[in-house]
Amino acid sequence: MFIINKYREDMPFPKKLLEDIIFRFRYLRLFFKNNRKIRTFLFYPHYPSKRSVLYKILGLMDYNRTNNPELKYDYAINWQHETFREEIPLLEKLNKKQHVINLKCNDISKKYVDRIFKSVFGYCTEIDPVTYKGICVKKNNINAMHDGKIIECPVNNPDKNYIYQKLINNTYGDTLVQDIRTPVIKGNIPVVYLKRRPVEGRFAREKTTSRIGNPDEIYSDEERNNIKNFCEKMNLEYGDIDILRDNDDGKIYIVDVNNTPHGPEQLSRKEKKFALEVLAREFRKAFMQ
């Protein structure tokens, strides 16, 4: 049987077959639902996970999803699950005919994120572990490792594969820390998620609770403008960024960027529905008009 989409190499063939059957049934359902018009979104080169936010909001807009560039498609995005992306000639070629979202967003390493952050905000999180005295955070430069550790400086032989950062005082109450997960669509912030977890598990994903926040109440106009400029320099047209606000200096710090975000997580069903509808409206306005 002909497989339409290209799935992970380690995915068992029966799973690939099932995914493609689902793709075909969705195609037929949308064909009849949309008066025999199929609207398709191209993810390339990787096929999107059902957990990804964009997969979900495209479902709300009745779009099929594929990573086969031979199929007719309406819109396209550079979709690679790597910290350091390769430039893909095919996407460059497609971009000459029709805009490819996030085409040039090819480096989301923590060191690069901090460098761009400093160029916009004028301050940063990275410290020199050899000369710095006191505690700091040691994190893998690669995305989604969740291996942050609080260590004592100075360090004689720092690991080049890690970034050493200022410990941000983002405590919430006596026992929690708070991260501000911030979806960004063409520089605009439709909604934020206030993610809280125990202080002792500040770098873990477990035991996290979230609630929706109002961006206008979380960020000042200057901060929102700086976030927009940061995204432009990162070539991030669509994605999520993780931001911490330091209770000591009142400043915000961008510590992570994700250009293939999953979620929204740890929200009630009602809040998830609200967030996805808001994101879908903003995405349509930004890229589909």
C-alpha cells in the first residue's frame, strides 16, 4: 500500500500504515465537509505530532496536515525537531513561490537564545563560571533536556556543551516557582500560561500546574515590544518562548525557545479549548489572510 506521508524511521510499519489510513479518512471527511475543497498544511520535513499545538489549531480550522511536498498544499512551515536545523534546499525553493513559516529559524540553542536576548534587552542570563562566585544554573545547550542543576561557582573546567546562567528568583509564594510560557505568532502574544511547580523540582516537567494569564497584565508595552524584536531577530514567526520574571530586579528573562511547541498542557478542558481557539484566530489572521 502506498504511504503518503513520511514518518519517523523507527516507527513500526503497522503504525505508519494506521497513521496514513487516518490521513486518508480525514481527507475524505474534509472533502465533503468543505464542499469538495481540501485545505492542506505542509509540515516539512517532519510529520507533526498530534500533541503539537499547530496540529490541534489546524484541526479547528478544518485543515489536513501532511509532510509530503508533492501534494497540493495551501500553507507551509519549516518543521524540524532539532535544536540546530539544517537549511533545506527544497524549503528554500518552495519559499520563492509561497512563504514558508519559520524558514530561517534554525538555531534555538540556549546560548544563541541568550545572545539574541542580550542584543535586544541589554542584559542576559549567562555568566562566566570560571570567574563568577556564588550559585548558578548549569543547563544543556540542547533543547528539551530538562537537566538543569544548581551548582556552586567558580568552576575550574566548565563543560562547553552546557550554558551557565544566573539563577532567576522566580519563586511564587513560599514553595513554588513560576514560568511564563508565552506563545508568539508574528510577534503578537495572544495568551500566556502561568506554569507553577515545586521549588525543588524547578527544572522538571512533573507536578506542574498551569492557568491562563492575560498578556496585557503580565507584560508592559515595552516588554511586549522587546519580545517582538527578539522573535524577529530569532526569525521565529510561530512558536513558544519560556520567560521568567526575577522577583529581585523585576526584569523578565527569556530562557528557552520552541519552534515546534506541544500543548497547551496542565490546563482544564475549558481552558485548553479557549486557548486553542484564541491561537487559531491569531494564526489565521497572521498567515492566512
